[in-house]
Amino acid sequence: MTKPGIIFGNLVTVIGGYFLAAGGRFEPWLFLAVVLGTSLVVASGCVFNNIIDRDIDGHMARTQSRAMVTGEISIPIALLFGCLLGIVGFGLLAWMTTPLATGFAALGFAIYVGAYSLYLKRHSVYSTLIGSLSGASPPVIGYCAVTGTFDLGALLLLIIFSMWQMPHSYAIAIFRFDDYASASIPVLPVKHGIAVAKRHIVIYTVLFVIASVMLSVAGYTGWAYAIVAVAVGGYWLSITLRGFRTTNDQAWARKVFGISIVVVTALSVMMSLDSRMPIAESLLSLASG
């Protein structure tokens, strides 16, 4: 119910955000708190998502054996489990990190469980775009746990990982097209066709590559990071462009998805290793001033 794969993916990005902000410094207790706290909050969100989606999960081949669909776990037990995970996770972040990091965890949780799972996933083609903000929250949590401010670096992380979510998610929707159609979920490929989704995948991949390089342009990372970002992002883009001439959309989409995992891992590792962390004023302070 906690979806370990999703937890691990978010773990990679929260660590990247933490080390980007740390700039070579390491506080073991803060690191442990942000990693464990964020993982528990993500796990809590996944449990609530399973509860909310139990009806539509029954229509999808890959989810119809989930515990909430089969009745193996009751709703009260699942609610208790989800609440306990969330209470411990948010409590740990509030106690050991910063108010801003805790606030972004709450924002990501609210978007994923409230806006996305409860309404947008079932009713809007824009659910992926809004939901991407939730998926982009972990690296910002890691970053703000160190800095305590929302500066240009935090903003760039939010944009980078939001843009990454789009081709990643649309690729899933293409190779799981029949599942989404069966459950009447209005994702872009189902609502407007695979050809339209392919164009969006390419556009968002281009925006992702541009945004990822901006970390170096703004001075938050060195050029080693920039070289890797251009290399992996460029390769990912070349694969997305093949979608316009492929005869097997599902196989192509699976490759786009698989490479997206490599890309986000490479960027998270490089921003950890090549952090330059300039002294930057908080964007919130600039706005209030």
C-alpha cells in the first residue's frame, strides 16, 4: 500500500536536494530526519491514494489485485495506517528540519491526496500537470531543510522536477493506455490521443533540459553537472523524438519511461556531487520587500 517504488524514487530526489543545498556540509541527524520524514509522508500519501482509488483500481489490470480492491485490508485499518505514517513523518520534519521544509511536505501531500487523487485524476486532463507539483516537492523539501529559505535554487528544483514528471507520466499513460481507458481516467493520451501526448512529451522534455542546465547558469552547480545534464537530457530528448516515427507506441513509451528514471537519478547524484551553492536571498524575502 505504501508503493515502495515511489518512495525510493522520491528518496533519490530528496537526497539530491539536500546535498545541493548542503554544499559539502553534512549534518547526519538533519539528513536522517529529512530522508525518513519525507519517506513516511510519501508513504502516507500512497496509502490514502490506495483508499481513494480502490474503485477505479479494480478496472486496471496492474492494480486489480491491490489489497484495498480485494478487501484484504479494511478501510478503517488502512486509514489508521495512513494517519500514523503521516503523523510520524510530519512530526519528524517539524521537529528536526525547518518550517518551510515541513510546509512543502504538506503542500505536496495536499496536492497528491486532495487535489489529484480526490478530484483531478477522475475529472481533468490537467491532473498530471497539477500533480507534478507534488512529485517535485521532495527535492525542495531536502533543499529547504538545509537552507530554511525558498530562493532561486529551490524554485529551479521545483521547475526541473515538475517538467521531468510530465514526459515520465505521459509515457506511463501510453504504455498503460488500455488500463486508463478501462478505468475512464482522462489522461492526455486517452482524452486527446497518443499523437498529441507525444508532442507534449517532446515539449516538456525540452523545457526540462533547459531548466536543469539553469542550475549551473545560476551558479548552484558546476559545469560537470551541466555536462551530465545536457548529455542525459539530450539523449532522453532524442528518444522522445523517435516517437513520431515509431510503429510500436507501447515499446517506445516504456523506453521513454525507463530512461526517465536514469535521467532523474543522474541529475540527483550530480547536483549532490557538484554543488556550488551560492549565497542567495530568499525569494519570499524579495517578494515581501
